[in-house]
Amino acid sequence: MKLCGKTDQPVSFVTFDLDYFKKINDVHGHLIGDEALKMAVNAAKSACLKK
């Protein structure tokens, strides 16, 4: 955030809750949970970049 302030670049944050994420980790393990998080982040990025 400091760098964005110094370089006059915009910054934003997205916060969301993944329903049943704990269950994914508990049933399938943390490696699959990590992949689920990556997929969620990529979906959010894709939605934000659409014009």
C-alpha cells in the first residue's frame, strides 16, 4: 500500500467468504483446499477484469 501511495497507483481489496471451505479441507485435505482457494481467487480476478 505504501508503494501504491508513493507511485499514485490504485489499490483495492476483496474480501469474501467461501461457504463450506472448512469442509473441503477436512474431507479432501489442505492441498485440495489450497487448489480451491486458487480457483476462487482466479474467478474473482476474472470477474474484476471483465469490462
